Amino acid sequence: MASALILIDIQQGFESPVWGARNNPGAEDNAARLLVAWRKASAPICHIRHISTEPGSPLVGAGAAFKPQVAPQGNEPVFEKHVNSAFIGTDLENHLTHSSIADVVICGLTTPHCVSTTARMAANLGFGVRLAHDACAAFAANASTEWAESLAALTPQVIHDTAISHLHGEFARAMTTDAVLLEGP
């Protein structure tokens, strides 16, 4: 059975300036390349959408819409969540298990939050995980709280690289989009 492609939170709301500086402006295009390959192979695809419960969040209303290059088509399932993990409060685990899917490829937004949490949970639930790291992106850390003011400012790239390094080898195999495409679904 092919690996399921899990596209996490690639939504319009992440265009909001509230998030600050970001790395990897090509993440969505790399995710779209994966999506095209999975569709061509008729391999399983799961779209994840974050619907925020935080007042004023950009991830509600029009901000909850998927970015056009990765928008679901046909009967591709969409799982809506309110927390970081795509497995909490959704039917994702049941869907994967009952579809006899043992391996997943994960990409999306944002690397240290929903991508990382979902990759960790997928591995802990027994799924093999490939993480397309260049189809993910991170934003600058928020150092506006008193405890964080004494920390060195971290760039979005450092945050992204650190999150990937924490996942690789224990929870996932971090790979480029090209390497994932070479292996295929």
C-alpha cells in the first residue's frame, strides 16, 4: 500500500502579517509537487485544516481556506482540528488504519508546531513517517513574553532547522521533496 500524503494547515491565514518573518517561501509549491505526484499515482491523500478557537486568529473564516495550489479535489478527505496534532479530535488515525496505511509523508505549516506534533504522534502511533522538510515552513519566535525576553532571537530558518533535527531519526526521516518524489508514494 502507498504512503498517505498528509498536508497540514496550508491555509490562507498564514499569509497574515501577524505571524512575522517566515522561512522557505517555496514550501507550498513543494507541497503542491507532492500532491500532484500522489494524485497521479492515485495514492491516499489527507488534507488537514486548523480551525482556530482563539479570538482574532487568522485561521478562521476566509483565513481557514486552503491555499489554491494544495486545495482538496474530489473526494480527498479533509480533517479539521483545533489543536496542534492532526490526530487529536479528528478521525485521521481511524481513517489511516482502516485504509491499511502504514506509512505517511508529512508536509505543511508550521514546522515546530502542527507539523512536528503530528509527525511525533504519527510515529508514536506506529506509522512510518517521511517528512518533506522543504515543503514545510516556520515563522519567527514570539519573544514578547517576559520569560522569553532574555532569549536570543531565533530566525525562522533556525527554528525550522531545529524542529527538523529533533524529528529526524527518532520520529521521521527528514527528506527533500525531490528525495520523497524519487521514492514515490
